[in-house]
Amino acid sequence: MRFHIAHYGFLAPAAVVIIGCSPDRATAPNVNSREINGPAADLVGLTETPVLYNQYSGFTISSDGGNAGETNYLADDFTVPADTVWTVSQVGITGYLFTALTFSIRADADGHPGAVVPNTDVSLTASASHSFGIPGIANHLFTLPTAITLPAGKYWLTILTSGPDVSSPIAWLRHRQVNSSGVRSQDGVTWQSLGTDYVFAVFGTAMLTQTITFAPLPTTAAIGSTVTLDATASSGLTVSFSAAPTSVCNVSGTTLNLVGAGACAVTATQPGNPTGNPAYEPAEMVTRNIFVVKASQSITFPAITPNPATVSGSATLGATASSGLAVSYSSLTPNVCTVSGTTVSYDNVGTCTVAADQAGNGSYDAARQATQSVEVAKAIQTIAVTSTAPAPAYVKGTSAVAATGGASGKAVAITVGPSNVCTVTDNVVRFVGVGICTVTANQAGNAAYEAAAPVSQSVKVDYRFEGFLDPVKNGGVLNTAKVGQTITLKWRLTDANGAPVTTLTSAVISAKELSCSIGGSGSLLEEAATGGSGLQNLGDGYYQLNWKTPASYARSCKTLHLDLGEGSGTRSASFAFTK
């Protein structure tokens, strides 16, 4: 075999002898076998089309053909190289071809001609011929009506020789074998090897084949994701990609964008480069499939705070979906809590469970439900006393107590004590004796609220005291007395209404150190009055007590306190004692 890119032509033999036909039979011309010495004659070009295969030699020459009215098939092989595609447009044959030639190109079948290649079984008149000096022998060029494509492999150029009379012989010139032997057949099925080759050439263009290696794609992928495509051509040329349907996927460069659910077909192509050097045929397309599914999503649901919570409280819910879609909420314990929008409200004691859901859309599957629970306890309620207690309160006076309670709706109850100091009716406190009156507000709880913590006020209840009567001076005036002297203390008491108090039965005198500069004080010194005649009720609220001072008070100052049973000696006078 020889492969050339050159003008087509065939060898010009030096001399041949034609033997005539027998009298009873029109015999196809026969060229005597003869050794041709010396170099081949110049090739005479018949076409500008590149030669793909040229089988010729300058050696023994003879011909093979058929008699008039007799059918013969003559064939010789040629091979399209591996990884190559030929586009055949013309065929050149050397011989006696005085009529239109019927020929075909056949595929190889175990070393003999096989099935006819489509569009090659034709009858043609030579589009160009060239005779080179031997009578009847010429190079003949036949142009196919439609160029044919032959992939790599072995093929057979086959001609039909059938002369209707002696004036129209058809014979194919042959020479010493340079390839596998030409063959002959009378029926086109059973073939006989000749041991020589026929002279012919094949014209057209040759291109190398190429294949695409396309890396596998994932079986499935999620909407919104991308896949990097990886494909190479054996030619080294750039591979391009396309994807369909566009409602499911599209391609940008080597990136596959998955935009909808369904089956996506990705095709890798390489169109070849027919003008390149080397030239390449388009590669066979390679298609990969990927099934696009909805993306999964998850919900992140932070703990609800505070936990525990209390009845009538609420909290803002903050769950998010990885898809970025809005999350919806519902209460799984509607007897304990309710949900509105992103707010959970606590209605009763118990465990409140809130569910977060995201139903998905055309791109995302529904998310798995997420939940959070909160323990709901009774709410704390408080009492606020809004009224102001008298300071001080006076015996037989009253004071209305006003207070507000918590959300339980229970009434605020007012209690007072001790009973010898104060009593209460309908939240009005009555002061009945001197001392400390404790006023307490209480509110009971219910199923949703704890009982409120009690709120108490302490009210000092006293007599109205207008000061000591003469000779004792009040208002910080320093009274002077001699130690051992009996001092007469007189005073008058009235109640809240200004009426005289006539029920006083006891009084206690105490004294404590006083700086003689008046104003400083020493440690408390309590001592009973001595040398007195006891408490005397003088009537109309007037009382008298004689106080004999001890000798130990000499050259000292004292503050006298008078306690009338209320527990504190706020009635006072100042004294300086001399010997």
C-alpha cells in the first residue's frame, strides 16, 4: 500500500500486445504479460483532488475482463488507516473501459468483498481519461455523485465487466502484487484470488478520528447546586457542552447549573477541524445523564428563653431554615401555649412544645420538623399598696388602705394586728391603742398564679402629747435641777379626735447621757424613777408623775424620756444636774 497526496496518474507500460477474440466468442481484450524494464513513465494528472490510495507498479502487465454477454466481478482491496476517516469523491481505474462502468465499494468480509457501502453502487461515464500509447488502455477518472465517508478498515473496489458485444470489451489492467491479491467472481459471492493486483487509485480527503472521554456525573444532585464538567478529546481539541431541558439544567463553560427537578442530559461535542493540520473528523457525541432532585433543607431552632417560663408570659421564636425560606410555627400543646406568627404565649401551667416547619417549594423538599419545649410555671403576682399610712397614727383614728394585686384576679385582703393596737373593717384600719400596728396585704393564687408575697406596713400608734407642762421646759431648753430633787412632770393626752385620754394606767421614765453642750448624746442609761409618788390621773387627760433624781446625776446632763406604753420614749426634756 502507498499513501500519497499528489495528482493522480498511472504507470505507462512500454509495450503490450492485444490478442483478438475467438470466432465463436467475443473475448475481452487480453494484454500479454510482459516485464517492463526501466523506471515508470511520468504520471499524468487527471484531478486536483488529493490521492488517498494509489496502487500501481512498473512491472508485469496484463488485464482481466469479460466476454460479450458474460458477467464478471473484479475487485481489489485498499485500507483506511486506523483512527482515520476518508471522504471519497473520485476513483481512478486503468484498463479497457469503452462503455459506462458499473462499480461499487464493498466492506471486507473475511478477506473477500462483502456488503456494498451505501451510495457506491453506481454506473458512471469517466469524467476524465488519459491514454498513454497502448491501444485501448487508458487511465479513467470517475466522480461519485455523492462523496462517501469511509471509517478505518479494509474495503474492496469492485467493478462489473459485462460486454454486450465484441465491440464493447471491459478489462481492468493488473500488475505484480503489491498488496493482498485482487479477486474475481462470476456471481459476486464466491471469489477467486488472482495473485496479482489491479491498477487503481482512490481520491478524496482524509481526516483523523477522535473520541471524547467524558468523566461520569453524579447520579443525582440537588436543585441549586453546580457540577464541574470534565471531558477531553483524543485530538486535544476543546470539548464543548450543552444541556437539556433548560427548565432543569443549563451549561456555562464547564459548569453545569441545576435549576429544576427532573432528568438532565449533558452532551459533550467536538466538531472537528477539517482545515487543520492534521484534520479531525467530528467526534461522536457523548451524553451523560444526571437526575436533579429537590434540595434538602434543615431547620435550626434555638432554645426558647426564658425556661422555665410563667403563665401570661411570651417569647419570640427564632428558627431558621438552611434554604432561607420562611419557617412557620405551631403549638403542639395548645392547652398550655398558643402561637401567633413568631410569638408564643403561655396560657397555663405545664409543658409547652412548639413545632417549627418549612414546607419546601419547587426547589426544596420539606424540612424535618424541629421542636422546642418550655416548662411553664405559675406566674408570680405582686401587691402594691397605693395608700399612705399616717405617721404617726393616733388612738381612735382611722386610715383607709388601698392596694392593687396581680393578674390572678383574686381580691387583695387586708389584715392588721395586734388587736389591742388596731383592727380593720372593709380595708379601713381603726387604731384602738398605742403601739405598732402592722398592716398586711395578701392575695391568693389560682391555677395560673402563685399567691402574692404579703406586703406589710408598720404604723406607730400614739397619743397626742402637747409637751410637758410647767415647770418643765420643752423644745431643747436645758432644765436645771439639783441631784436628789423631786421633779414634777405634768402632761396632757388627747386622741385623734382631740378628746382627752383618761385611760392611761402606767408610765415609764428613762434617762440617757446628754452632753452639757446639748445636742450630743451618750450611751443609753435606763433607770426607774425613784422617790416619786407614782402616776396620777388628774382628769380631763391630765397626768402627773413625781421624779426624784439620784445623787449619781451630779454634774451631768440627762435627757428624760417618757414612755406611755407605745414602746418608745419620744416625749423628752433636757436636764442639767448640780449638787
